[in-house]
Amino acid sequence: MSTIQLRLGPSGVGFVLPLGLVMLLAFNIPVVLMLAWGFTSPKGVLVPWIDMVERTVYLRVLVNTFRIALIATLTCALLGYPLAYWLCCLKGRARMIGLALVVLPFWVSILVRTYAWIVVLGNNGVVNRSLLGLGLVEEPLAILYNELGVIIGTTNVLLPFLVLPLFAAMVRIDRRLLMAAAGLGAGPWTVFRRVFLPLTLPALAAGAILVFILTLGFFITPAILGGGRVPMIANMIDMLINRLPRWELAAALSTVLLVATFVCYALYLRIGRAAQPS
Amino acid sequence: MMGEPPWVRRLVAALGAAVLVFLCLPIIIVVPMSFSSASSLEFPPPGLSLRWYEAFFGDPRWLEAAGTSLALAALASSLALVLGTIAAYGLVRGRFRGRPLVELNFMAPLILPQIITGVALYIFFARIGLLGSFAGLVIGHTVLAVPYTVLVMTVAIRAFDRDIERAAHSLGATWPVMAWRVLVPNLMPSAAAAWIFAFIISFDEVIVTIFLAGAHETIPKRMFNELVLQVNPTITAIATLLIGISVVTVLAVTTLARRAGLLAKIAD
């Protein structure tokens, strides 16, 4: 054993220390202090919490956020499953290109992807002008700056998070299982429903929870596509810090978001472990 | 896959392709828009011009924001890479109690909604006087980039045969010599990929930046503030430039990752 290893300890804990220290000072302590801030209101320890429950506006935003997250998650699942299945059916170069197109948006700034939806969904946007041109509607549909716009934008941004793990799970399925089921007389629909679908459910659930967690904390898309009319938790927190200065209430709301995130994440880890056969 | 009738196969293909188009629609829309001659959001553009690129390159405030973004991303990703690589070595080779917990702690900024990290650092920095400083921004971005560098470097070090390290030791190399002559050259492709990852994360970051930046302007912060207030087609030109940079980076990372065999290792 060399000198450095002796000095850093045979356990190797010394290697982890520099980053550990930085994280402690620049992440752990700030987060703990923020959580504490929710209980240190000068007016009384529980005042921000009572405010949060009594003022219906905060409860409404919380319920609204969970509802939008649920709808976006379901939409992602409905759109993501056929896409993952199709990619799984493709072979060779076509599959590589398809996967690359799923991954590409990951690399494009979320601002850019959100901005494009203003062009597509606005009153003078592609969708409305096509509908007006075809005479299907009398006046532009209100798709932008409301909940529908936020859900469309959110689904678009988060879809890859569901498609990629789902695709990975589908590829891993042993094709001989499907053949065996068919050989025992099951039709294609029965094979799908009784064999293929159950085998992909853990990955689907894990991906869906991931999308749900990410939507709960979404800030940019609701701020831009909601036009200030679709407040979600994160936008509320931003307002409480930057406009109203009510830090203790922002800290209390952040605590709620943090707890919700951790509960969902624990669920995600448990389901993810079930999805891995090993 | 399971002997579906042809019409089902065609239906699945049509659905899958439609969802793929939906996924890529923003990119398909924004690029042509950036060459539009109109200041309205008309698609397809009524005429072609480079006026939005001129508006970007002719505006010193946008260029200054670009400079801040680049410097910030370069500093934060380098810090995150150095700290993350050393920590990843300890996580993979070390045998100490609480290792999974330490690893989870390093991943936490990725799991936690960024708004929480933003608020926590805002309140903390306001108390210690770092709010609105460039140093504060670098610290915030480093924390956000750490999960990516730790993740990539952990995979890379785990895949590196420990016997090669032992061989260097048995031939008389001290630990620093071994690290410099054996570990660094072998981990270089993965480190480059991790650095690029971290750089992009920092370069695109909006939320924590809005909270911490004060008077500092980055490209995403300016874009966000403009988007909330009004629609400015200059943003399409920046977006197209960013997409171009992203595509080039993805190609670079895939090449690096293939050289490092990283994709196969992650798949394992």
C-alpha cells in the first residue's frame, strides 16, 4: 500500500471528502436551513403552515399541480407506449435513427422547446391557421396560455424520460416467451395482453413516476406556456421569493414539494428494483 | 413482434411515427423560423433573411450574456469534473460505511426539483453575502453538474480493471505516478464526455440562475425573461445556434463514449 492510500485511509473515504465537503456547504446546509426557515416565522412557528392551509389559493395551486402532473403523466404513457413499441419493432439503422430522434430533444434547451409551442399553438400559430383555413373552426381555439398548452408542452418535454426506459425493457424481453405463448395457441392480442404487457408494466410505472416527479417541480414550461394563468407550485414559490417576499411561506411550500418528491422517488426506486430481473 | 396482422403493424408504425414527429416538432419549427424575414410568428416564414442572426450578433447585451454563459459553464463543469472524478474513485474503490448514502447525496441535486435548490441557495447566499455574485453562480452550477460527472465517472472507473492499477504499483509506481500515467490517460475519453455533459447542463440552466444571478445575465436567463414578457424572434436564431451546437456535441459525446465503450458499460 502506497503512502497516499495510507494517508487517505485504506477505506478510500479521503477521495470522497472534497466533494462531500463542497456538497455539505453548498447544498445540504442550504436545503436544511431552508426547511428550518419554514418553521422560524417571527409571527409564530406554525404561521406559514396555517396560512398555507387557510388561504385557499395555496391549496388550489397544490391540487392544480398534482392534477396537471397526473394528466401529463397519463398522456406521456399513452403516447410513449406505442412509440417505444414501434422502436422495438424497427431494426438496425432505422432503430438507431429513431432512438437518436428521441434523445435529441434532451440536448436542446428546454426554453427552445417551450418557445416553439408558442409558434405552433398561438392564435396566429400553425394549428389555428390550419383549422381556420380548413373552415373547421370560426375563431382561433384557445390552446395557448392555459392548462391545455401547459400539458402539451410538459408532455413534449418529458416524453423521452418515459420512452427510453420503456424501450429498454421491451428490448430485454425474451422473444421465446412470446413464441411459446403463440405456440400454445394464444392469438397476437392475447400474447400482448397476457405476456408482453405485464412484462413491460414495471418499466412503464417507473417511467411514469419519473415524469410525475419532474412535472411536480416544473417551472419554465408553466411560466411561458401558461401565461401566468396556470400557477404551479414552483411558480408560486418563485413569486413568494421574488415578488411578495414571503420567504417563510416559500420555504413551507418547498418542504411540501420536497416531501412529495422523496415519497415518489422512494416508490420509483422500489418499482425500478422490481423491473430489474437480477 | 408477436405475429400481429399487417393492419395492426401499420397502425403501430403510424402511431409511433406521429409521436416521434410530435417529439421533434419544436426543433422542426424553430430552425426555419430563425431564417424568417417577418417579425411576426408566422409559420412557414413568408420570406427568408438573416435579420435575427444580425440582431443577435449585433446586440452587445446578448454577446455579453453569451460570454457569461460560456465562462460560467466552463468553470462549473471543470470544478464538477475534478471533484466528481476524485469522489467517484472513492465511491468505486473505497470500502467505507455509508457509501450508498454518500452516493445518494451526490445524486440529490438531480432528484430534487431545481426550484428547491434555487430557493435554498437563494436564502443561504443572501445570508452570507454571495447572492448576485459570479462566485455564487459558479457554486450553484457546480452543485447541479456534480450528479452527471459522478454518474459518468463512476461507470467509467468501475469498468477499469483494478489489476492494471495493481500492476503499476507492483512495478514500483507510487500512487500519484500510477494515477497520472495509468488512470488519467485511460479515463480521458469518459472524462471528456462527462465534462461536455456538465457543460451543457450548466449552459442551459435557467431556474437556479434566475434566483442567484442578480445583475449577471446568461443566455438562458435573458431568453426566459424575454419569453415571459413578449415574443422576440431573435430567440429563434439563438435557439437554432444552440441546436446546432447540441447536435455537434451529441456527435462528439457519442464518438467519445464509443471510444470509451461507455454505452456498452451503461447498458450492462
